[in-house]
Amino acid sequence: MVKRAVYLHEGHHDFFIHSWDSQGLKLTIPVSVSMNAADAQVPVLQFPKPGEGLRRRKRDWVIPPLSVTENKRGTYPLKVAQIRSSEDRTRKMFYSINGPGADLPPVGRFTMDRETGNMYVTQPLDREETALYLFEAHAVSDGAGQAEDPMEIIVNVIDQNDNKPYFTVEYNANVAEATAIGTEVVKVEAKDDDEPNSDNSELHYRILNQDPPLPTDNMFEINPITGSIRVTGRGLDRENANDPQVPVLQFPKSGGGLRRRKRDWVIPPLNVPENQRGNFPLKVAQIRSNEDKLKKLFYSITGPGADLPPVGRFTMDRETGNLYVTQPLDREETPKYMFEAHAVSDGAGQAEDPMEIIVIVIDQNDNKPYFTVEYNANVAEATAIGTEVVKVEAKDDDEPDSDNSDIRYRILNQDPPLPTDNMFEINPVTGSIRVTGRGLDREKYPQYTLTVQAADMKGEGLTGQTKVILMVTDSNDNAPVFTQSSYNATVDENKKDVVVVRMMVTDEDEPQTPAWNAKFKIVSGDPDGLFTVKTGTNKQEGILSTAKELDFERASKHTLLVSVENEIPFAPGVSVVTSTATVVVSVRDVNEAPIFDPKEMLVVKPEDLAVDEVVVQYTASDPDTARKQKVLYKILNDPAGWLNVDKDTGLIKVRASMDREGIFVTNDRYTATIGAYDNDAVPATGTGTLIIQLEDVNDNAPFIEEREIKVCNKDPAPQLLSVTDKDGPEFGPPYSVSLQGMSKTNWTARMNGSKTGIILNLAAELPSGEYSVILTVADKHGLGQDNIITAKVCDCRGTDFTACSGPGRYGAAASNLPLILGILGAILLLALLLLVLLFTKQRKREKKEPLLLDDGVRDNVYYYDEEGGGEDDQDYDLGVLHRGLDNRPDVLRNEVVPNFMPAPQYRPRPANPEEIGNFIEDNLKAADNDPTAPPYDSLLVFDYEGGGSDAGSLSSLNSSSSGDQNYDCLNEWGPRFKKLADMYGGGDDDDML
């Protein structure tokens, strides 16, 4: 009896079932199915509960696949299922699905109502296009995000018989006239695109027509299952195949079952048993030609086994045509021989065309079954009855698919025969060995040896044997047990990854196996995940550690329940109790650092906040509430030294003027680190970060970035100067510019169109040289400063600065370079000669003792007698000097580095040469505000020069007694007067650095 599953699709309640046997006989029965209204309901899928057909797989909830019929008729969309969450009783839920067929290609074949969770199919499906859809269902709470983990939904498309069978090739085959009945001539195969291994794709074959239907209409038959076409009728005749009216002529037999067709001799295959006994040679057959009635014929055979290796196994009497076998044959060596028979006329050559003779060696059961490998297998002591443990296979060299090689198996012996002698059984056909008895125990019977016999002739013939060794392995039938039922430990608070306790267990299973190896789990007492437990390297030790920092003030004691299991589950049917241990962890109080709240505080202040003004009060609290400690404050890091903090209150004030454009300010923010410490014997310090957002004020005048320019004195090109203001955009452009002093005479300056750059023009033709141009640049609020630009004027035209490219002061001097170098070389040589002469003269003179021997006096006067000029030159009055030195005050310098003053951070040298100017300005400002760099704020006393002087006043050297005088005109006199202009004109070179 064959069972087949019948799938009932929507709209199909009455149908027929057809069945065929192996011979193609058909049986058809009608079937009618009535349905209840409840059968049409779709499944409702609950998210969290493992009911409604759900089963839990690890941490995911999986629903059995849903089934939707392909080519389904009806009004779309059609409802397939509904998903629900148990959370919809307490809050509003929204549902959705995603995946291929929903929001991914092919998009929109399935949809879900977001409020009801109803799942719909929107169009007829095609199983041959997509056989399975895989979605993820989501449940989201209104306003609270995901309420459930995604749930996998699989939709299988049920196949309909909507595809016809088809053949992929055309079949052409040959069949010999003398083909024996039952011989296969060709095999056909059709395909079907419907679901494999189903009734829709299970094919059966039949022959509808034979053309021509002669000599009978059933010359061939087809196997309805395999498609094999075999010969079933007699009378195949190639000569008459095209003329069905010509009768088939049977040639008279010439002996031995031979028949003649034209001039070809055809003989059916001859059969010779192997291992044949008797007196050899033995006659097998005889061939004859009807020509032997008219003339003398001689017969012979050729081929392997006759005149080719193995030579001489078959011979033929040349006069009678008798075919002989000369020795016993072995089918396993050569199962078939093929010869050609010849008939030759005496003196006239070949009388017949060669005729093929086939000799089939008939198999005898002369080979025992044998096993090619040794069998060793493991069987767990808790293996369930009926479980296959090993499969044996024997071979037999006799003819395949015959009784001589049809093997059956059986167990001859079981050693030991305990606890019963039938602990195992073997399938006689497949050789599969299964467990049949209870009581496998590794500790008592660690090994079984089975003697297995294989016998051919379906178990009644020749036999062979092998040994099957089965090692009984340990099963997890013993639970690990704690050596102690309770543990006590003490741990300092605020310590993470600290070992709390080590717990040992014992297990009676086989050591170093998954059934013996232990794994531990915290069952209760740790809702916040403060602890973790892992297995030690010896697999019998549980190591309990802190996973997070413990807090004494929150909980001074924790009571944990720890369980132990093995790496693999307990064996089925084994009743064990899981061992547990109680661990009491006491938390030891330690001095904890005060905690700032917030950890990082942001305040907004103007950058010109006055000194001693309050910035903010930044306080911390001591978590050690039971200790009643006092919290004190200090500044840990204040890179610019701008802040002070009150030790007791945490009130932070301005110590030094702040600057938004300072080097320690990033993105308008200045960061300082504040420390809070308690008054414990060993104080603990906590830190807080104070971030001051500095509001910009207009405290920086704009300046010109270019300090030097190059311009031709003929048809000069305008020079574009860039203006920069360190203040923010509110205090920046549009800028204004004006020329100062004599610069107004020779230069013109105006702002460009965007009011962010200066266009400077040379208005008069000046001699070649360097000139200082003074420009006052102001921002949009009027804050400005003077900028001095060094203009190198060259004797050239437009922008052709070739005359300015030489190394000399003027471009025209480049051509005189060889002459200048020659003059300088002569001067250098002359100076060297003079130095040699002076050195020689000095060595000849005897140096006199100094007038003053007091090492404490720095400004000593020495008499070298080198000046010449007569005796009057040596008449010095040293009393004036001694009068000042002897009356100097007794004041010492106290040069001490100030305490508690953090050093500023200097900007490193930039890689970009264009940033050198900003680099110098920033570091100059940092050095000016550096309280740790000498000279310190202490009294510096130099050598005392006395309280008065016998010399007269030099005030008479003043060039004018008329008061202040304007020396700005010196800036217009050219480079020769530049130094004098800087001294008397109040140049701002130093300010422009």
C-alpha cells in the first residue's frame, strides 16, 4: 500500500484520484470533501508565547511555515494570517513585515495591516518563480519603540499541476533485426517544472502509436515508470521494413540454431557456465553454410580467446565448424567473449561474410562475501533503543544483481553477552546495526565485540565474517555537585574584575568529556548584572568575579544562588537534580572620591569678564555619606592661569584677564580641570571639567597680513593686501583704511569691493629702495591700529620685477656683483693681516696687574698700556669709581619661582611658513603672561653707581628746547634714514610682530 498526502486547495472540493501500478494499470476514484466554516480561518500568531504552534529556538520565536496556493483564485488582497502581541492589551501596537516580497523585490506581493496585524497576499503567486518567501514581522509600541523581537515568518507556495511534461531531446536509436525479445533499445525521459517528488511531477509513460503497425502493432513496449522501450514482438526485418507488404522469409536452419539472411550469418549469444567440469575440449556450438553442398568449405574463428590473448580458450574444427571451449572459464576474469566466424571455399577464397559469435560466461556462486574494512564505532551508554550505531557492508565478486551476490547479514556472537545477549541487532539487508537492549553502562561493560556474518544466496550460500568493536562512551547521567553548599567572601567596593570566590564541583562521569565538564550560572540575587561566573581551566571550578564596580552605600551585602550543569544536556530518561550553592558577598567600604555633578559643566561668559568676578560655583558631593567628610576644592589644570577656586565653597572667579583669541581657547571654549578632595587621612580626589564658552568682545584691531611688498616705480601694479581680525564676524568687516604721515603723499589706499582687502597703489615715481607705508585699518565699529608695510620699490615697469631679483639692496646692483665681491675679499685679507700683527705685538708685551682685585665688583678698569697718546692719557682719577662702589646698598636679589602658578602652553612652530607671524604673536603674548618665566616678581639689584655724579648734565645735547617735535618726515626720506625714523618717529615695528 502506498500513502500519498492530499492537499486541499481553496475552491477545489470535488476531485479524482488516479493511481497506476508498475505495469501501467490505472485505477480512478472520485473524492468529495465538505468543509466547515471554522476550517477557513487563518492562524493567529502570538509573538511572545510559545503556543499556537510556536516553538522556541534559542532566543527567537519561530512559526511553522504558512502555505499559500499558487494561482489562487479570488478577490485580492486575500488574508493569509494575523500576528498579535500580548502587549496590545496594555498599549497601542503597530505591526509590519519586511523582506523580499514585502518591502524588497518583488515588492508588494505581501502586505500587513499595521493596526490589526492582518497579513495579505496581493496577487496570484507562481511557485515556479518563487517557491518560498521569508519575512520578519515587527511589533512596535506607540511612542515607545520596539515592543517585541522580530519574528520570522515563512510562506511556502503550494504547487498546482500547472505545467505539462515535456521532452528535451529527440530520440533516435538502432535495433538489430535479430534483437532478442525483452532487449532495451532506448530509454526516454521527460521533465516537469512542477514541484519535484510530488504527484504533480510524477510521470508515467505509454506508447500511443507505432508506425508502421507491422508485422504487429505491439512490436515494442515502454516501462511506464522508467521510460525504457523494449522489443516485445518477433519479425523485425530491415529489408521489409520499408515494404510492409513483403512477407518475412525464414531461411532454413543450417544447424545449431543458425538462420540465413542474405549473406550474413547471425547467431544468438551462446552461454557457457564458468567452472564447468568434464573432459575438455567441450563442444559449444556448430556453424554451417549452405554453400557446403556445392563446394568444400573450411571454418575458423578469430578474436580474444581464440587467436588473440587469452589465446586458445576457444577453438573451431576447420572442416565441421564445431566450436569448442578448451578449459574451465572464470566469469570474474572475463564475463564475455566475442569472435568472428569465417567460412572459406577451398581454392575460391571467402564464401560467406564474417559472422559475429558472442559467448556469455554464466556465473556460478564461487566467491564468498568479504568485508573490506574493520569496523570500530562508539555507542553512548544512554543511546535510545532503535538508534543506529554503525553500518557494515560486504562485497561479493559474483555477478551483480543475482542471487550469487545477494547478501544477508546476521550477528553470530556478542561479547560480552551482558546484561543480555541481544543488546544489538542487524538489518539483514542493509547491514545497519542498532541498539535493541537496555543497560549500556560504560563503567561495567566498556566494550562489545560483535561477530557479523555475511552470506550470499539471500543468506543461504557462501559466508564471510568480520568483527565489529563497539566502544561504550559516557553519557551525561551524573550531575555535577558543589563540594560546599555555601560560600562567604568580602570584596572592596569600586573594584571590577575581582575574583570573589572559587567553587569546586565533582562529577562521576568520564573526566575531560562534555558530560564531565561543568558550566556555571547565577540563578538569582544579581538583577543588575554586578557579578559574572566562568568555568576554570580544570573544568571543575566555578570562578565568581565582579562584572561591575560594587557600591557599599547602595548595598553592603549580596546573596547569590549559583547553579552548575554540564556542557551537554543530561541523557534522556536520566533523572538528576541540579546542584546549587549560595554565595554571600560582603562589600567593604573604602574612601571614595567626591563626585562632581555634572561631570562636565558649561558656562557662558564674556571674554572681558573682570578679574575677581564670579565665573560659577562648581561643587561635588562625597558618596561616602556615612563618613561625614568635608569636601575641598583646588584647580588641577588651568592652562592659561585665568581662574581661582575657593577651597571651601568651590566658587570659581577670574584670576587673570581672559582672551577668546588665546592659544588655549578652542572653538571659543576654554577648558579647566577642577579637583575635589575629602579630608580623609588618605584623601581621595575627584575631577570635574569646567568649560567656559567665551563671548567675543571687540578687543582686537584688524591688521594687515602682508608686511613686505614689492612694486615697480613705473606704471606700478596695484597691491592687494589681506586684512585679518581675530575677533568674530560681529566685530570684523567691513573694514576701513587710511594712510598716515608722508605715506599720503606717495601712496593711495582704498578697500576692495568686499571691504575685506586693501588695494594699495604707488602714486609717485620714487627712487629704488625700501619705504615704510603707514596704514590705519579699522573694523566696522571703528577699532583700528597702525600697520607699517615695508615697500621695496624697484626700478622697473608694471609687474616685471627682474631688477629686484638680485641679492643686492637695489636691483641695478646685481650687475656689479663680481666687483663688490672683489672689494670685500681685499678688505677681508687686509683685516686678517692687521689681526696677525696685533697678536704678535701683544705677545711681546707684559700684561700689568689690574687696578682692582675685588672679585665682587663687576665693572673693573684694566690698564693695558695700549692706547698710546702720551703720559697724560694715564692720569685717571679712580676715586670717583670707588666712591660709588663703596656706598652701594646692602640689598640682595631674591629670585624665587612662584608657587602654584601653572605654566602656559606655547604654540609649536608651524610647518606652514605663512603662519610664522601668528606663531610669533601668540608665543609673545604667552611669554608676557607667563608667571613662571624669569625675571620673577622680585627685586633685582645691579651694581650701584652712586648717589650723584661729579660730571655735568648732558641735557645740553638736546637738539631743541622747543618741546615735542614731529619727526614723521624721516619716514619719507628713504631706506638710508629708516633707523633714524624708527628712533625718533615712534615706529611700531615691535608692535607689529
